Amino acid sequence: MVTRSERLNEFVRDRDPAPDARVQLLCEDHVGTYLIPFPCQRTNNAWRNAKTGEPIEATVIGWRECPMLCRDGAPPVS
């Protein structure tokens, strides 16, 4: 099993992505870390579903560029 620290090392945590970038989000709750299963964007100081514009109501702890499948709207690869 991957540790929290190992998982965090795969994600950017010190800056926001480019305005129109579709990214994969790493979130955390009381159970542990998890990936949001669709592409997201950072707009108007909020994380949003890249397709619907709905806000992400989760504690985002990191992001990374979407794998190719994620950018096309298919499920992301973890």
C-alpha cells in the first residue's frame, strides 16, 4: 500500500495550475486520500469539474496533469 507521503510526492502542492489546464485532483478526508474521478480546473479561486463547472466540495491537497484518458473525459488512470 502506498503511504500518504509517497502519494503526495506524485502531486503539485505549492502552486495552482495554468488557468485552462485540466488536472487530476488528490483529495483527503478522515479515511485517507482519494482521486476525483473526472478532470478539474482551477477557476475563480475554486476547484471545479472541468466539464460541468460545478465546484469541488472536497479538501484538495494536490493536483497533477491529467493522464491522456482523463483529458478526453474518460476515467482517469491512478
